[in-house]
Amino acid sequence: DTLGVSHRDVGYREEGTLVVAHSQTEEQENQHNYELSRQLDVPCRWLTPEKASQMEALLNRSQSAVLYPDDHQVEPRRVVQALLSAFKNVGGCLVENKTITSLSLKNGVVDGVSDGQEVWSGEVVIIAAGAWSSPILKSVSVDAPVRPVRGQLISMNASGQKAPIDHVIWAAGVYLVPRNDGQLVVGATEEEVGFDSELSGDAAGKLRSGAKTALSLDEAWTVSDHWCGFRPTTIDKLPIMGETNIQGLLVATGNYRNGILHTPQIAECFSQYLIHGKIPRSFDWFSPLRNARSSNQSKQPNL
């Protein structure tokens, strides 16, 4: 239900995703992912260039494409607003525009968070601060190394026209996402620049060029917006989700480019903790304690 408790539309669309190959290397990668998806029972279809063009008339000539019909989309910014609304609509108390700098402990058990002036108390604290999570956790000596990777995106539109495609398309080194308001979102760069939020005209130009390599867009399609985000990235590329060595303190971060995609699983994970007092075993791979475990195992002698 895209309205549900929040009463907000999240831009849900279910046309699916096309992954388009323009080179022999991309063709081989498509073939590998297609065969793997079939082994995992993920619905997918191999498309000839002619079939792909029938689905998306503006696609430039390609070698092949794979359709993932169950790969649906939402608008991330709308999802965030919907979650905030839903939280408040069921009685949640939301405190905004505060910079949390530390955690409050009592007898070794977490009992709240602080911005250096106020403390907000709670029996369970979940740190879900994205790329900003590590400094908060370090205040109580919890190691959850997360770094920001900047991603720049653009949106394009043509006055009075609907988005030029129906499916999400991955092609020519970019992804293209049609929005219900007619915008075409194009992403995204990957830049190791810390928290530098300065936008680059060169990045916007490359994204626009990628869009025009993938699609036959006329000159009416111009850049209408340009922004960036900071993806929380871990050393081993896996999320950090679960309990720490401090009672009541949990972490949910490190989701890199997949934060919105992982949101339902994250909610399930922590609701299980709040209801039953434990994280499901299936989340052990993502434990905040895995780095310490790995270090201890590496110190054990080979027998």
C-alpha cells in the first residue's frame, strides 16, 4: 500500500528494469547475471536488440538486454517523507535538526543519545545515521567503520513531456529512472571525496552524455536539477546491522547504494529485536561485531 499509514504516495512503479549491453564485455556480464538470476529463481528475460527496442523505442542500438520484471521502483525522497509521516501518525515523537554527538550509558547499558546539551532517553538506541554513524559510535568505543562515497545525480526534463522511457534502464555506465512527474533521473557517480558536497559540472556533463548514449534524446531534454548524496560504505561492502557489545545499542548503516532497497529488511530485523529481544540469525553476516570476530579468528594458530 503506497499510501497506507503515511497517506503519502511514494511514486511506486512496477514496469521493471532493463539492463542493456553495448559492448562485448557488457554482453558477457549480462549473460553471467542472467544465468545466475535463473539459478536463484529471479524472474528475468533475455531480449534481443529488436525485442528491447520494442519495449523502449528510444533505446540506441545495443547487443542485448535483460529484463527484470519484478525489479520495481519508488522515489527515495518521497519514501523518507512517507516514513516520517507514518511514524508521527502512529504516535511517534520526532525531534529534528539536532546533531547527535554521543551516547549516554548507565552501568554499561545504553540509555539515550545526546547532542552535548540535551539527552533523549530510551531503553533501545538504534544508530542509523548513514555515513555519519561512526563518530557517534566511537563515543562509546564501538567500532563500525563507515565512510562516505559521494554520488552525484541529475534529472532531465522537456517542458510538457512525459518521461521518455517506462522502465528503469541501466546502460552506457549510467542508470535512467522515469518519474511520474515527467522527470528523467540519471545517476550516479562514485567519488571518494569525504563529505565534500560541491557539485561538479563535469560530473553532470558525463551523466547527461551517458543518458544520450543510451537513449535517442532530442535537444529539448535538458538538465533541470543536480544534487549529491553520501553513501555509507564499509570495508567489506556489507551492511552493518545488529547488536553491539553494549546492551540496548544497535546499528543499522553501511548500506551503500541500497538503503531504500534494504529498508523493509532493516525494519523486519529490528522489529524482531523489539518484539522478541533478539536479531534473526539470518542477519549474523552483517553483525557490527564481525570485524572483531574476524580479527580474533585470524590470531588463532593453525592446528
